[in-house]
Amino acid sequence: MSGAAFPVVSLGPLLPTLIVLAAAGLVLLADLLPRRGGRDLLATLGLVGVVGALLATLWRWGSPGRAFDGMVVLDGFALFANVVICYAVALIILLSVDYLRRVGAESGEYYALVLFATAGMMLLAAAGDLIVVFLALELMSLSLYVLAGLFKRELASGEASMKYFLLGAFASSFMLYGIALVYGATGATNLDRIAAATAGRGHDPLLAIGLGLLLVGFGFKTSAVPFHMWAPDVYQGAPTSVTALIATGSKAAAFAALIRVLVVALRSAQADWTVLLWAVAVVTMTLGNVVAIAQSNLKRMLAYSSIAHVGYMLVGLVAGGVPGAGAVLFYLLAYTFTTVGTFGVITLCTRAGEEAVEVGDYAGLARRHPVLAATLGLFLLSLVGIPPLAGFVGKFYLFGAAVRAGYVWLAVIGVLNSAVAAYYYLRVLVYMYMREPEGAAAAWAPSFAGGLALAIALVGIVVLGVMPAPFADLAQAAVAPLLR
């Protein structure tokens, strides 16, 4: 009697994710050990794990691989997304070290949950099967639901966590039902097999409904209108470091999965989803910018700002092709550095012993802390899209791809929205440089790790703005194999 034959499993494509998961396990074990002082060791372990995953990603560059019969695909596209995610998480861990201690929310499980969420993000970017998309999405989301409620004694944090969880579960059910309908229409969940099954077929109502439900799920994860309702409350109630993670890492992972699903599996239905995304892009960027004008809370303002930026990135998806999808990847990298830096400044500012989260809290900051004010000003100018910073180049690539693809009016609407956005971003600069504080003034909470994170983010937006070509070429090279 011959022995049972076990399938050969290639773990190479999973190496970056496995490193992050191993680091999460070490953090949990280290948290059980007796120690003195704070939890700097846990932050160090988490940072080492993320940097190790980044190095493994760079080591695997140019060596694509598949695991579990193509359910996980570590190609250039996934590797580029991994770089964006690892940079975002590494900077957020640096910002968290002193921030959590100062707000009294330091806990061992925080770093483990951040790493579990990171593993979900990396799997989501490398998912070659709708089942892996769903599982990775849930691993990421469940970790973020808990992190959003880290401030256990604050009602706003608990409310943010509960809203995020309930609406997230609702969106996940839509996505799961969409996966079931796509499977019913094609007989497969693997993205390549779905593409082969739909090639040359006419309009299939079952597939169209499944595509619509998938877009509902992705719309929630990316906070596209009309599935954005959770974002302002979660951004405001969650710890600022967690808000930065939701705004950058999770958004990059969700967009990476959305691009892969649309351009690989559902390319035959491009005529359907292009029209739909055109409308969603216009509504998303317009609503995000218009409502952001009325916000006095800086975190809520940045929440609506992030919704608007989702609209800009959808412009690239509508443009399609290598230029459009490559522009989205480049924009994700630029947006990550800019947004982490902006939230990083918020973590370093306090007023009367509390977080400085109101726009008025930053009045007169330039006179007392000119370097910090100038740093925040550069990040805000990058979000506006002022040259020669990364935000300008990212928007230039997105709108340029739309014009070349024939979507001139969509690009015009995007440019007009960018002009509207300048109002609420520049308002913060007016407060910092032209207003005096009412009552207690904002103060800077010294943090070496936080300052290092801001310096890295600042260098990132300058380098991407001054020398964008190598990174844009890498983004387009990463996307090109998906469109063959």
C-alpha cells in the first residue's frame, strides 16, 4: 500500500506575509514575559517584522511565483503593493511608540493586531482567487475593528469601532454574495479561470449582478460614495495612529485587490464597470471635497479628504490600461507618505493635555514650533497638489491618463475638485501662520520615533515629486503583466 501523496506547497510567494505573521506571534509571546518600563520591545519586534517583510519583498523582486494552485500570486503588482503597505505600517509603528504612551492606550495587543492587519493587506494584494480576497479582507478588517476601539474609556472610540464593525459586516455579506453569483455564472473563483470563462461571452445578467455586489464590498473598503458613511466617525473616534493605518494601508490593499479583480477576472465586462466607476468617481470626489469644507475637526476633514482622493484614484481605473492602473499605484505610494505624515503631525501635537484635533488648535503654531508647522504645511500642500511635491505628480499622472483615454470631462471635473480642496487645506495654513490661539496654545510632544517617521515621510513626498519617473515606471511595469 503506497503512502498518501501530499501536494507540494511553495512557501516562497508567501514569504513576506509569513514574516509579518511570525513577528505578530513573537509580539504576543513577548507580551506575556515580565518586563519593566513600557512596551518598546513590542514596537521594536513589530518594526523588525515589517522591515523584514519589506526586505523579503525587494529580494523577491523580479521573481514572480504562485502558491496553492494560483490562489496566491506574488507578481510585480503584489510586490509594489507590498512596498506601499510596508512603508505605511513601518511609519505608523514609529508614530505609535510615544503616542500610545502619552494618551494612556499602550497595550501589547496593539502591535500584534497591526501586524495581523498588515498580513491581511499583503494577502489581499496578492490574492489570485476570490476566496482569498474574502479571507484576506476579513483578516484585515477584524483587526482594524478592534484597533478602532482601542480607547476603551472613550465613547467616541467605542462608537467608531461598533459602526465600523456593523457596516463592515454588512458590506462583507454583499461581497460574499457577489462571489457566489460570480461562481454561479462562471463555475470558478480563480481570477484567471473567471477571465477564461467569460471571454467572448455576451452579456450575462448573473455575472453583472455579481460584479455589482463585489463593487459594493470594495466600495465600502475604499470609502467610495455612497458607501463612505462610516469613514468620518471612524477617523474621528479611532486613535490617530489607527486612523492613519485605515487611511493608507487598508486603502492601498483594497485598491490593489480591486484592480486585480477588474482587469484580470472581469476585463470582459469592462464596458459595464467603466460607466459605473465614472459616475462613482465624480460623486465621490465632489461630495468628499464639498463636505470637507464644513468640517472644523481636522480628523473629520481628513476623512472627507480621503474620500475625495478615492474619487481621484477611481479616475485612473476608469482611464484603464497600463497608464491608468499604473497611475493609481503611483498615487497610492505618494498618498501614503503624505497622509501618514499629516496624521503624524497630529499625533505630536497636544493642547491642554488633549490631542489637538480641531483646526483652531493649530492657530499660531508657526510662531512657537516653526519646523513642525512647516512640515504640516508641506504635507497639506502635497494633498492639494502643489508642485513640486508628490501629490501634484500623482494627480498629473491620473488626469493625464484620463485625457489620453478620452475621458476629458472626467479629468476636468477632477481638476476643479482639486481647486475646491485647496480651500480647506489652506485654511489650516492660515490658522498656523495668521491666527493667534484662543486660550491654551498647541504644544509639541517630543518623540524621536515620531520625528523620524515625519522625516522619512517628508523625504518621500519630496523625492516622489522631484524624481517621479523611476517610481512611475516601476508602477507601470508592475501593472503591465495583468493587462496582457
